[in-house]
Amino acid sequence: ETGVTQTPRHLVMGMTNKKSLKCEQHLGHNAMYWYKQSAKKPLELMFVYNFKEQTENNSVPSRFSPECPNSSHLFLHLHTLQPEDSALYLCASSQDGVQDPRIIQYFGAGTRLSVL
Amino acid sequence: AQKVTQAQTEISVVEKEDVTLDCVYETRDTTYYLFWYKQPPSGELVFLIRRNSFDEQNEISGRYSWNFQKSTSSFNFTITASQVVDSAVYFCALSEAQGGSEKLVFGKGTKLTVNP
């Protein structure tokens, strides 16, 4: 596999469920990101990890809990979500540093989440 | 604050027509990067181009061309002789060129439909 892979592609969950989204990048990058894409809204940055350390939490509710065990894997743990959390969740990775092609973020195909 | 405006929500053209997608940005930084991404129905954001703020040369890649004008803070994208496969949502994005993880600010996207 190449690029950024996200699983599952589709997820339906109830408000009391606990589930996790997985992202894996095969590009050798050192930074990973979670974005939320809701209908008719711009992509919203949720979390940033750089060298496995969280460097950004964009005021995301605690019902979303990220985990980055290594530079290749990123998880988003979900619990007690609300219907308004239904969206496409996109993962991205980039190579942060001083040399090109830094700061180009490469995206996965996303997980389409529906909260009932 | 940084902001990206894509005023065209939806555009519909007939195959072989030329189409221009507009992007206007706001930033106080003198060093920044601009991007275009394509999001086909499959969901994955596909990187198309990155332009830094010091390079105002227009770029052409096959049927795609980009017109960067700092004087009007615009970074427009033109598809020449459009094809049905060009149908997608196109996002313009802005990033600050500072150390650490990069944050992209996205426009709301323009949905392009190319009809046969």
C-alpha cells in the first residue's frame, strides 16, 4: 500500500457507543493530522501530531480522543458522540522540516461517520 | 486571522469548456504558501499544487493552470478543455511558513460538475 490509509471507510454508531478510527501513512512522514469535514463547512483542523507529540488541539470536545503511538499510525477514539458529530473525518500526513517538500499534506480517503 | 474565500459554491460546465475557479485569501504574513486540492466523490483530497508567496510566476501543468496575483490576493485555477473526470470539489488552502507543524486554512470549496 502507498499513501495514507483510513479505516473504516464508513461507520454508523449510536450515541452511547465507543469506536475508533484508524489512520496509517506509508510515506515516511513525521506529522499527522485529523480534520473534520461537515456539510457546507470548511475543513476543520482537529489535532496535529509531530513526532508522536500532540502539538495542536483545536478546541475539540473531549469525546474525541486522539492517540499517536508512532509516526505512522494515528487513531481517533470516539465515545458518547452527538448527531452533529456526523461528518467525514480525514487524516493527513506531512514531512515537517526545513527541506522541501515540507508542508504538503497528503490525505486519506476519510471515514464517513454517522451518529444516530 | 487567515482566511480563504472561494466565492463560487457550484459551477456546471459542458465538456471541453474552459473553467476558472476563484480563490481569494487574507493573511498578514509575508511568507506563506497557497495550495489547491481536488476532492473526487471517493473523498480523498488530492494535492494539485503548492505556491509560495515569493513566486508569482504562473504555472501550467497539462490542462491545469494557476494564476497567482499578490496585488489582488488571488490564486485562481483554470481547467482548459474540461473533462467529465474533472468533476469534483476543489479546495484552495493557505498555510503559514513557520517552524513546527503546518496549519492549513481551507476555503469552503467549489463543486465543479462537467457534463458530457
